[in-house]
Amino acid sequence: MDALLDIGRIFINPVFYIALIAAVLLGYFRVKKERKTFRTRVVWGGTEFAGLLKDGFLFAIILSILFAGVGLVVPMEWLVALSIVSIIMLISGVYQMGSFIYLSLAAVALGWLMRTNAWSIDLGFLQFQGYFLSWEWLVPVALITGAFVVLEGWLVRKYGAVSASPRLEKAPRGLMAAVYKSKRLWLIPVLLVVPGSLVESYAPYWPQLPIGESSFSFILFPIVFGFQSLARKTMPIYLFPRIGKAIMIVGGVVVVLALLALLWQPLAFAALIIGALGRFGVAIYFAAKERQGNHAVTPQALGVMIVDVLPDSPADKMGLIRGEVIRKVNGLSVSNESELYEAIQVNAAHCRLEVLDHNREVRLRQHVIFRHDHHRLGLIVVN
């Protein structure tokens, strides 16, 4: 039992707990902002916390098997540096810089700077003094980094739009328009292989894998990365899958360059640099593009623009989605929220809506809404 407690004290990384707290705070501040702006929350406040581990759990297993099976060995010092930069990212809340390519490259740079300048940090179980760059471990680091950037892109593509929270801001003509802010964290606990000598010095009871004259150890390490972006000109359902696809392409380039580094090792470092530049380019390109042109969600002269739909509400059951325009309710034309709910009361038992979708095509939706529940349609609109 004492040995298990000692293992727990040494190998449970503080990144894990800080990420959990950060995810809780993400949901709390999102709900607080939504209630202040719209007097209601859009989705449950624990959404970010629930998705922190759940969204990437299957990939954690797949990548653990892949990395261990291929035999990618990373130094413990790099993991220590990665923990430090990850904690800084989590505490700062600047998730625009939370891409794993940034964190990985920052960890490499931090270790090199500390060794070059003879700096050290006493972590209790380890006197961290940095490390010299070595192609021997930069190649597996680049491969692991590329794999996680691909995963990052997939998660953004699948969950970026779902987690986008509506905000209001002034449009160029002075009207209030809606924008959508997506801010997420993902935690991927992955099994990594590290040289056994360092681990053995502090935890001789930890499993060792002798390979030839060397020994290696497994360590369960919490990889964390973040994402933050804003949708103005494009609806989130279209924007974030595009961003995710672009990130996946960057990750694929990093993987390809890292594989070529097996033939010419300096390409490993080039892979990290090019990956960071590519990821930064993706962020700048889409941010600049979203600032151009009109907002996607603005007040309409001939209808009511839907900002968001509350889950499991009558509007959700009718299939209404963000960015659609309600033109008529029970045969009556509506142009603002007051007219919308007045028209619903005309025949709430058989509410019939004429909706203009994203393709500017008209579709009809209907649903039973009890008279005393007319104010619970579940729509957030912009007037």
C-alpha cells in the first residue's frame, strides 16, 4: 500500500488537476456570460468538464498502443518541461496558444534555454536543469506532436461548433449582432515510454522493460491542449469543421516530416518549427477572414433571426437551428421577438412556423406548444 501511495504521489501530474479545474471554470464563466446577456444558459455548465476526457478517450487508448508498439521513447525532462508550459497555458487562459504544437515546441525551447543558461528548478522529486537538444529524442517527440495535432484538428472539427457560445456585439451599422466563441480544453491521458534510468532512481518499484542493455518504463502522462476561436461572418457549423480540417493537414505535414527525419534527423526540428508556423497561419487566416464582411447573425427586416436554440426545447424538437430566420408564425408575419410570441398564442396547440434556412430556402415546421408554455419555445433571438 505504501508503494502504491508513493507511486501516486510521484506520477500523478498536477496538469491533470489544473486541467479539471480549468474546465470547470470554463463552463462557469460561459454560463455566467450567457445568463448576463440572454438571461438563460444555452447548454449545461458542466459541458466543458464532461468533454475534457470523454471526447478523446478512445484516441487515448489508440495512441497509447501505437506509441508503445512503435517504441517511441521520450526523455522525462521533456515531459517535465511540457508540464510546466501546459500549466502556464492553463492558468493564463490564453487557449489561442493552447495547440499542442505550440506546447511541444515551447517545452523543447524551455529545456534548451535552462541547460544553456545553467538554470534549474527544484521540483521536489527532480532537480530540473533542462537538456541539450538531441536528434535521438527529437524525432519521437516530433512524431508524437504531429499525431496530437491531427487529433486536435479532429476534435475541433467535431466539437468546435457544438461548444460555441453566443455573444452580442455591435455590427458596423450600429445594430446588435451575434458572434460565437468556442473555447475548449481536451485532456488525453496517454501511455508513454521513457528511459528507465531516471525513473528507477526515484521509483525503483516502477515496472522496467529491459531491451538489450537498456531499460525503459511506462508512464501515464496527461497531454492537454486548448482551442479558442470566434465565428462572425460564418456560422459555427461551417467554420469550425474547416478550421479543424486545416489543423489536421498541419498535423499530417508534421508527421510526414518527422518520418522523413528517420532518414535525415534535422528534419525533426524543422517539423516542429514548420508545424508551429502552419498552425499559427491557420489561426491568423480564419481570424482575418471572419473580420471581413457582414455578420452572419444580425437583425432581419422580414423575420426573426435565431441566435441559438436551447437543448430539448420545443424549438429544438422542431429542428430549428442557429442562423435560421422565422418569417411567419401561424400565418402571421413576424419581425421581432414580441410579435413572434404574440403570433404563437394565436394557435399554440398547433404552432406552425415558416422558416428561412441557411440556403435561403423556405421550410415549414410545426409543434404543439401549450398556451401556458408559449414563453418556453426555447429560442434566443436577436432584435
